[in-house]
Amino acid sequence: MKKLILTITLLASASSPVWPQARRAAQPPAPPLPKELSEQLLTVRDAALSSDYAWRQLAHLTENIGPRPAGSPQAQAASEYVAAEMRKLGLDVHLEPAMVSHWVRGEEKAELVEFPGQSSQTTQRIVLTTLSGSSATPADGLTAEVVVVHNFDELVALGRDKVAGKIVLFNVPYDERKALAGYAFEAYGEAVVYRGRGAKAAADLGAIASLIRSVGGADYRLPHTGWSQPAPIPAAALAAEDADLVDHLAAEGRVRMHLTLTPQRLADTTGYNVVADLKGSERPEQIVVVSGHLDSWDLGRGAIDDGAGVVISMATAELLQRLHLRPRRTLRVIAWMDEENGGGGHDAYAKAHEAEIGNHVAAIESDAGAGHPLGYAMKLSPSAITALQPLLEILRPVGCTIFRSTNHSPGSDIDPLVEAGVPGIGIIQDGRKYFDYHHTAADTLDKVDPRDLRENAAAMAVMGYALAAMPDALPRQ
């Protein structure tokens, strides 16, 4: 999450082919895949599209285990469950420890106690949720005037004299029209900076609390939580309707809010990445990673963020075992821990596997929801992208045909690997509705379409098996 904006910027750009059409003809033709491998990949694709394995695993993670915040009993149970399921498939499985954050939400409530036109002896309830970098209010809350700004420049222009001792509200909308046009991650990237940096910016000018408009769509008075830079003041996200209410009232006159937030940042604790290997037949020391993150926020059940990424990675191993396909290289399934609130899992993996990072042939991550897969975001050399072009024909019936080149890591958990030179790939999903449910209480199993999930499993399995079974490993940059 420390590199949240970088990752969002990458995903935002993942919406068009790697080469403009005018230039594509100048690229050398991709060598064909060996006939046997092509036939195997077609078999993998079709098996994925007819399997309910990923759905059954997602149902268990989200409904039998539930929310999985790092450091919680549910996170531990989820790690143990995924490890057990991978052992059933015959993989070599390890629960690898990582120091992870342990944050507890506590009480969260707010009400307007003074506002223009207020009837006698009335208040107005405000719907909000705490952000992870928040400090706590006193146990009985705090009461202060609210000042509303719409960007950082407005905050700075107010100055300390007009901010000190007050609650600052950043009312910055998530652009839902942009999202519906296919640019959801651009819309998110424009607004999420206020979640990440707003509280510290307000605290630097003497504010006693910081609020943001929730970063996401589907305005059903549903607040969106998330990571924020730790600050010495309380911080929360308001439902969009409530952010607008406060904004409108503040334009008419004085608005005062009573705010109670009692989060606890407990001592870091031990969590576990699940690392499960399907050993390669010829080059077992070479590793291809397929992955998603197992932890989730506590409000919902982590179906789209990111149970879906975990289960399609699990499904890749299940498909290959069921089809009796053994790749040349080791296929490694990783269920990462602590992506949402610190990244302790990927840090621990990079440290524990430092000596073998040079043997990582590629790393794939899915952490952009469970919508229809459109293609792949890739941090690869041009020659590596060319070598993978034949996969587009195999995946054309799925509609997964975009290759988008990027200079950044296509996933936050594979970032340490990509920074070390490992080729990185992320699945591009249809994100038009993703931020309607992202980090909310509505991130539940019913938001996942079973067909889309099967298509994502096909996208992960075809790419993962191809990388592990191709005669030559991908060239590095």
C-alpha cells in the first residue's frame, strides 16, 4: 500500500494494446508455439471455462471464513485453509511467516450538532468509516467546526489561522462518468491521493480531524475505507451523499460535527503467505508465480478484493493437476498477506527468497477485481512480449486480447520481484463497477459473476502454464 498510487497509475494505463496499430506491422512476427504446447493451452482454457473450482473456493473464503484483515483470526484461518487445499492437490506447500500490521477499527460515528436551518433539539447522523492511518478521538468524541475544501490548493490557501482546531473535509468526487467510459483506475487515481495524504496535510495546518469523500462510485450512502498515511489526528471517509450534505450546509454557514473514532493500531504480529509449488519436470529451480492477496478489509468479505485473485491462482494449480500437465518450470501459487495495510507479506517473501529471485522467470498478479478479463498489463522486454503474442489467439474466444506495456510493476505484491528484474504481468479486468464495491461492506460473493470468474481462471492458467512450459524462459529487460 505504500506504493498504492504507483500501482493505480499503472492499472489506469492498462486499457489499450501495447503497440498502436500503425506500428504493430513493423514488429517481427511472433514465432509459433510448439504444436503440443498450443494444444495443451487450448485444453487448459476450455477446462477453466467449464470448472466451478474457483467459485467454490471463493465461496468458502468469503462466506465460511469471512473478512480477513491482516493480523486477525480470519486471516490465519484463510492461510491455513488455502495451504490445506493446495496440499490436497499434491503441491509442496509452505506457510511463510511475515510481520504484518494489526489494525482494529473500533467505534465510528458522527453527527452534525450545529448547521444552518437546524430545528431545535435535532442533529443529523453522518455515515462514515475510519481510515487505517487514523488516530483515535477521545473516548467520548470531539466536537469542532468543519471547513470544506476541494483540493490541496484550497487547503493551503486557507492557512493555519482558518484550519487550526477545526475538522477538514476534502470533498473530491470520484469521476463515475470516467469510470463508466472504461477509465475507472484513472478516476480512482485522481481521488485516492486525498485518502492517502489528506490527514497529514490537514494535521500540518493544525486541524484536529480529517475527513474525505469516499473514493468510489455507486452512491448508496456506502462509505469506502482504505489505507491512509498515519497522522496524529482522526481520519475517516464519508459516504458521498454525506460529504455533499456537509459541503452544501457549510456554504450557507457554520457547521459543527461531533466525531467519535476509536481505532487501535496494535503491535505488528505474525501472518503467513501461502507458497505452494507444482514442481517443474525439467527446470524445477526456475519459478513462475501466479498470485493474489489473501487479506481483505474488515467491512466486507473480500470477494473482489482480492479473494478472486487468490482463487484463480489456486485454480491454475488445480487445472494442471487434474489435466496431468507438468510444466518444465515450477509453477508457484502465492496467496499474499497484508497487501491492504502495509505490504509485510511481499517484503518478507522478497527477503526470504532473495537468493532465488534470479531464478524467478515471471510473476503474475491479479488484484483488480473479478470483472471480465480484457488482457494483461506487462513489464516485459519487447522480445518477451513478442514471444507471448501467440497466446492472444488462444484467448481470443475469452476476449482476453490486450497486451499493455508499462514501465511500472503491474501489481503491488509482485513489485519487489519486478524491481529486481523479474518480468511482471497483471490481469486487466473490466473495472467499470469495481470501485462501486471496493473497500466497502458490499464486497461480497454476489458481486462476482461466475462466468467472469471462470474467464479469469482461464486467463491466469493459460498465461501461467505457458510461461512455465515454453521451451525458453522469457528474456529479461
